[in-house]
Amino acid sequence: MPKNKGKGGKNRRRGKNENEEKRELIFKEDGQEYAQVIRMLGNGRLDAQCIDGIKRLCHIRGKMRKKVWVSTGDIILVGLRDFQDEKADVILKYNADEARSLKAYGELPDNIRVNDAEPLNEEENENDAFFDFEDIENVIEEI
């Protein structure tokens, strides 16, 4: 006998791209801070470098956990905990356009790279290798 089918699978739980329209830019309030994701830890947790200079262990809250995809380098808004200074809760993830707007408003410092996976732009070393594909083609032709 065939089993009775349910009302849907993963896509039904996640929702169908209902967030297509532009949303209003949300600024931080008291007890909140901007941060950049350093490392994903699993189980809805991540390490984030906050703008105030403190590295915090953050927990992605329940509604965001399966609906919003947070990855390394993203700019997020975290809610600080009153008695646990090293921990915070992820409230909101900013997309690249919103993060650029925050930077333009002066909410984020200039040393933060919006579209980069390396958080908080450390000074570039001379040893950082940047190359052009034309250079590689020239070297290959010589060989």
C-alpha cells in the first residue's frame, strides 16, 4: 500500500524566495553591534569580529538558521548579551549592497572589505602574490 504523502519537503520548510523586494536599511541600536563573520563553526554557531574590536562566539537565532545563508566574510548585526561579553546572537545578515550603504553612512570603518572572505582588512604584505593570466601565458610560451 502506498504511503500518504505529506505537504512537501525541504523547500516548503525553507520558504520560496519571498524576500525579493528591497528592504529598509536597519541600523544598530543599544545592545547591538556590527560584525564580520570570521569562521563558521556548525550547529548554528560562528566566530565574528565585532566592530568594537572584540571577537565573539555568535549563535544564529532560530528563524534565521535555515532560511538565511550566512558565510565567511559576511557583515552581520549581532545582539550583545548582558552578562556574557564573549557571546552574541546573530540578528540580521546584510547583503553586499546594504553593507556598502552602511560603509557610506560611516557606520562601518573603511578597513572592512564588503565582498571579501578575509575579515577586517589586515595590511597587505609584499609576499601577497597577485598575477595576471596574460603573464602566465607568456611564461608557459617561454617554456
